[in-house]
Amino acid sequence: MNPKRCAACRYLRRRCPKDCVFSPYFPPNNPEKFACVHRIYGAGNVSKMLQQLPVQTRAEAVESLCFEATCRIEDPVYGCAGMISLLQTQIQKTESFLARTQAEITVAQIKHSQNQHSEFM
Amino acid sequence: MSGGGNTLTSMGGSGCGGGSSGSGGGTSGGGGGGPCGACKFLRRKCVPGCIFAPYFDSEQGSAYFAAVHKVFGASNISKLLLHIPVHRRSDAVVTICYEAQARIRDPIYGCVAHIFALQQQVVNLQAEASYVQAHLASLELPQPPPPPRPQSQPQLLFLTPPPLSITDLPASVSPLPSTYDLASTFDHAASPSSWATQQRRFVDPRHQYGRSLPSSSATLGLGGGNSDLEALAHELLHRQGSPPPTATDDSPSRTKSR
């Protein structure tokens, strides 16, 4: 067994060629990463996706695939949509808070100007 | 159509094209209605009990299944659906379709681009919220007005998230809130390409806002039944634009399961 096989080839129990498409992104010290991606997408699909991308973008693509796969494993029904929902909820709450606070600022400014006017009078 | 589960009905091409002859248990198949969209794409006989039939109709379903097949693969989706309760599978199919389409449109980041955009929006809103809160505090107290950017933030409701990159994405995701409206899930706050010009900073919202979510997602208030999912399907199609490009290069012309 070649101890220098990437995590993907170790998982797939095959020889790791020098031009392995997976090896730069799935180091042998993190086998769970490829296991996660393989479980959701399959090695063949991931390989095809990476081969269609420029080399300089593959690392980011792998990270996003890992994230999506992790989300899907954690929540098989909603996957990443759960995270999106959480963020949208937070945005709505923050926007509501902003609107309320800005209304309070307006009221406070009106009161302040009224006080100044009454003092002047 | 039986009421065994939530199915997406076809609305002139919306959503994933729910089966018009499906039960929630997936017990329908080709029958008299012809093959489902998935089996039509795979060019195989749609057997009774086809797991895809309730969720991919023969009209629009093929286009959506093509995207799903290209990204995930039919067998992976089949295995995934088998592990999901029948009454939750339609939601799963919708989100899977969404992720597949997002990945085809953006092969590098997929729907994570959307998450980045939303996260950036959250950061911006929080900064604005902390500023106006400080401004309000200064108005309510007899003190000089605060500087344009407060030097200290004594009453922040939200913490400023630490800058993170995509490599810091969390390994786990908490369950959904108790009320979950799929129709609003795919509201693109920003175009998928706009975030690319911004610094990519992703903060796990659960770390920032606390784990206030219930421990189980089983109590999701989908309510509405078909109406919510139809709204989602329409929303998904509207926001994603035209149906996904057909993955003709993935047509399994040699895959014929009889």
C-alpha cells in the first residue's frame, strides 16, 4: 500500500496516480472530507466537475462541495436550504430592528426639536 | 393523486414538476400516465413504485432531473430519498433540485454563493443596526451626538463576526427552525455573481446567534400542504429563471434498465 495515496484513492482502494484529480484537495490526513463528498455526489461526478473547472478554481469548488455535502448529510431533507433559511430569518429580524430603531430615532429627534422650540419660546 | 405526501404539482413548469399520478409513498409508476420525468431521462421503464415518479412528472420533470442527475447522480439521489420519510421527500427533492441548478449555474460555488451573499448582507445590516442603536442611545441621553462610527459599542445586540474564509465553513449544521417556509428560502438577496467582487467571509450563523433552534426538525410547520410547496416551486422557478440547461452530454443512452 502506498502511504502517500490521497484520501480519495485510499477510500476508493485504488492506486493514486501522479495526475490524480483528487490528490491536491483531499489529503490523506482528512479521510472524512472525501467520504462526505463521495456519499452525496459520488467520486465520478466530483471528478467530472473538477475536470471541467480551471485548476485555480478547483480548491474553492471542493470546499463548497464539501460544505454542501456536509449540510446534506446533517439535514437530508433541506441541506443548504436550512442555512439559507436561517440567514434569511436573521436578515428579516435585523431589518425589522433597523426599521423600529430608525422610527425611534425620528421620534426622538422630533421631541428634541420640540423641546428646543419650547425653550426658545 | 393520493394525499399520502406533499407533492409538487406542475404549474406550467414550476418547481420540479410533481407527478400527476403519484402517491406520497411513491407507489405509482409508469402506469397509464407514461414514464416519469426521471425514467424518461434515464430511458428506462418506469416501474410501479418508482421512487422518482411522485416528484418528477413527465413534462417538466425531465429537465429538472437532468440537472439533479448531472450533479448528484440518480443512484445517489435514490439512496438519499430512501432514507427520508415519505412525507418529507418532496421537500428534499425541491432542495436537491435547487442545489443542482445552483451548481450548474455556478460550478465553483453552487448555492454556497447565495449563502455568502446572505451572510454579507447580515454583516452589513448588523453594522448598520449597531450604529443606529448607538445613535438612538445618544439621542435619548443628554450627551453630545456620537461620532460617525462609534468608538465603543456598549449595547450591541449582535457581535461582529470574525472574518472567515470558505475553509472555515462549519462541519455541522443545526436543524431548521420550528416554522419553515420553503417559499422564502430561495429568495436571492443578491445575484450569485455579485458576491464574487466582495471579500469572501463566511460566518457560521449558529456560532453567532446561538443555538436557539429546536433539537429536532420533525416539527416543521409546513402547514399548507401543497399550497406552500406550489409557492416554493413557483418561487424556485421564478428566481432561477428558465429551466436548467439540459445535460445532453449526460444522457444515459446506454443505460436501459428493463
